[in-house]
Amino acid sequence: MAMLMPMRRNRNLLSELMSDPFDAFFDAATAPVQAMQKMSPSLMRTDIKETDAGFELTIDLPGFKKDDVQAELKDGYLTIAAQTQSESEDKDEKGTYVRKERFSGKCSRTFYVGDDIEEDDIRAKFEDGVLKIAVPKKQEQPKLEEKKTIAIEG
């Protein structure tokens, strides 16, 4: 039986458990790109609930439209990607931006769902900035007990 797990790239579980919550704050002054990478998982906060029938994922995607979101299944991994564009100019008709905090760019999450899950098995719905995905559990086929005989020489 497959268990639905988020895929984590280049992360050590122990270092995540022992990380200082102020790291992103202090790193922001010295390494803005690194700080953004640490903060980016908050863009796709995900709840995973196991039911008798399967798994239900609820992914927050505030500010994204349905057309900005893609889901892909490949080799047992379900990847959810979202991309939003903003105008690159820092000035509009009424002035210059001093600070921009709204997200513009691309983010994604990958979950292992099992090699036996197919695209047609998965259901997804996007509404009010929340993506809900239902991934069924595949029932393991009971193995027929095989008679194993041993040849006796003699």
C-alpha cells in the first residue's frame, strides 16, 4: 500500500526539525534569494487527509487563477505547479513602488502517490484559491496461494 508523501528535495529532516525560526529573517539581510527559497513552501500550504477511499489534498493557492495551475502525474509522482505573472515595471501612472510583497513567479510541490495510480484515477477541483485533489487508494490484489512443490530425487 502506498502512502502519500510530499517529496522534499535537498533537505535533511533533522536540520528541518532543529532549524531556528529566525533564520529566514537574518538570512534575508545577507542572502535574499536563500530567504525566498526558505519562505516559498508557505505559498502552497497543503493538508493531506487519509480516508477509507484514498487521500484528500487541500492546497492553498491564493492569488492564482484556475488557468495558472497545472497538475502532472509521472512515474508515480504527482506534481502541482502554479505560475502567476506581474508587470515588471516598478512604476505605474500614479507613482513608483517602494515595496512589492505580492508573489509573482512559479511554485510547485511534488507528492509520491504510487506507481499504480493513473491520471484518470485522480480528481481535482479549484475554487476560491484552493485546489482540492482526491487520490484513491489502489486495492492490493490478493495473491493466490501457490502450491510450491519440491522435486525429490531418488
